Amino acid sequence: MSRRSCGTADVRARTAFAAVVRTLSAFVVLAVSGGFALTLSAPLAQAQSAASGLREMVANGTTSLRVRYRLEHVDQASFDEQALASTALGRWTWNSDQDNPWTFGLEGDYIFVAGIEDFNSTTNGKSQFPIIADPEGGDLNQAFLKYTGEGMTVTAGRQRINLGTQRFVGGVAFRQNEQTYDALRVQLSRGDAMLDYSYVNNTNRIFGPGDGLQPGDWYGDTHLLRGSLQTAPDQEIVAFAYLFDLSNDNGPDNSNATYGISYRGEFDLATVDVTLSRQSEWAENPLTYDAPLYTFRSDFPLGGETVLTFGYEVLGSDDGRRSVRTPLATMHARQGWTDKFLIAPPDGVRDAWFSIAGNLGGARLIGVYHDFSAHEGGRSYGSELGFDVTYTLPNRVGLELKFARYDADGYDTDTTKVWFMVGYSL
């Protein structure tokens, strides 16, 4: 699809989305009066009551502000130049009064360069530097209408959707521009069972608001279905079906269908998480393939706040032709912090890892080690070592220092990344 046609689709999608928001907002004005009985012929007293209820929802709304500064450095052996990015995120959030079954919210982001711009943001054209995917610009992060009733929540509009561990669907909140979704989401709960369905017609990606090396939006008809059952107080089984139909730019090549089941159990000595799934092509994907994705993780409390974790994750391959892809996942949390496997190689990836986390003098420390190899053939893909230190000051200021070093072994190139972040919430 040409950039021009993508731009036309973008205008149409945003116009349609705005129309939906306007229609739903009008609907909530009617609904807060007590239902659909409010019409042009309704008594004036009902209209006044509805207007009063809406004013109360707005007047009792809450506003918050978040600021996050980040200095990120990347030394990648395949580039002569090292990247250094000084960026800041400003996020304004407003939510209506929560003491009402109908609520609505707005959230806007602005990401700007705060001094140093020696990096490839994917939109600034500085290809002599390694990529740091934090493009400058403003974006509408959320604009939603929500209804919450007994055992049911319905959310329409632009919203966050983080499913489970975000292995398949998440918000990539580590990056400055968060990933959100234009969607209709229905969540039902009955006793120990829950059902969660979302229809998504646009993914508002971290590369936005405009297009660059990657499209800022992915349009399509995506269905996310997830059902869970609490079989015991500390035991849960989840079945899921994720059908990604992504229609523009490189979307078709990332369209896929994944079906799977996961289990989580908490025991005296450890917590266990297991996921078994299978993925194949879907929608307009031109390549036919079938490959597995499975994960295992176990957390062992060592006393106090110290936890030792062992994990094993496989993004499988179909005989080296195509590997599993999870294009809507929060991938920075997977396969290492240097992001070398955002798209797994055709032979797939086996990731054997362990971490240890604990507190020291008010700070939270995490150390993690990954050993990578191919799913097909088993050749080594190298290893990664990472450290993370976070500290929260009493005045709502959070500090974080993070380091990751990937040592290549015949795959990709040696890469070192360092982050220093300061966050403040009001």
C-alpha cells in the first residue's frame, strides 16, 4: 500500500473514530438520566436531571500529570556512531467521576527531544545512528467511554489493553509513546469464570503519531478472546484465541492466528506459569506456516522481598521458513532488554534465562541473564546480561538506572544499552 493510500486510510479511520466517540458521548448524556427514556418529548425535569448528572460527572472528575525524562545510550557494533537520546514524556490524564456506572476518560501524550538528538527515532532520518524508538510528537493516548455493571464492563474508544503477561497483547509502556488500541472491549465475570473479548480496528503504535520506518498505526479487524477459570484460590487456567488482521503497510506480513492455553499456580515453595500455544498465518498474510510458542516460568521466594526466577521460552519455527511473531506484545520485557529479537529469526528462538530481584537500602535491584539459541538446529545466538536499579523518593520522584549487554555468537552484533530515567507523577 502506498504512503498516500495509507494517509487516506489514516484520515478515514480517525474520522470514523471521532464519529464513534461523538456518538457514544451523546449516548452517555442520555443514559445518565436513567436509561433510554429521555427523548425530545421527555419532561423538562428529566432533561435537567440528565444535564445535572453529566455536570456532576465532569465536576468530580480527576486529573493527573506524569513526566518522565530518559537519557538512553546505545553502542551497537554494526554502527560507527553511538546513539544518545535525551527525551521527555509529558502525559495528561483526565477521568470522569468513578461513582457512576458510566464513565469516560481522556489522555494525551507529548514526547519531545530535551537536548541531545544523536539517535534514529525511526522518523527523524538519522540513519547513521542506532534506533531508539522514541519519535517526537503529540498523540491522543486514550479517549474512551466505559460502562460498568454487575459482572460486566464494556469499554469503547481508544484504550489500554494489557492481556495477561502481555506476551501477545500489551502497551509497551517502557517506550515513551505507549501503544493503545481503538477497540470495543467486553469483560464478563460470573463466579470464578471470566470472559474477555476485544474487537480492535486500529493499533496506535509506539512509532507514531506519524509514519516513519514503521507505520504509526496498524488498521484491520483484530479479535482478542480470552477466557479464564479460577480452579482454586491460587490456581488459574486461561484459554485464548488472538486473531491479528493487520491491513496496511507491513501489517499483512505480521497477521497471524494464535490459539493456546496457560496455567498459573501459587504453591508454598514457588509460583509456576506455563503457556502452550500454536500460531499460523491469518487474513492477508502471504506466507503459510505453523509454529509453536511455549513458555515456562517459576518464581522462588528466598525470604523478604528477594525472588529467584527461572524461565524458558520458545518462539518456534516452521522448518526454518517462518518463526512465531507477536507484533502487538510488550516485547521489551521478553528476550532481553537490548531488543535483539523483536522479530525472531526464521529458525526461531530458545531463551533460557534466570533472574534475581531484591531490595537494598530502599532500592529495588534486578539482575538477569539470558542464553539464546535457535529453535531449529540449536545453534547459539549469544547471551545477554542485564541490571536494573529503581529508587522512589518520598516526593513522588522515581529514579531508575538500567544496563544491558548482548554478546553475539554468530547472530546479529554486540550491543550495549544504558538508560537513566527520572519520573514524576502529580
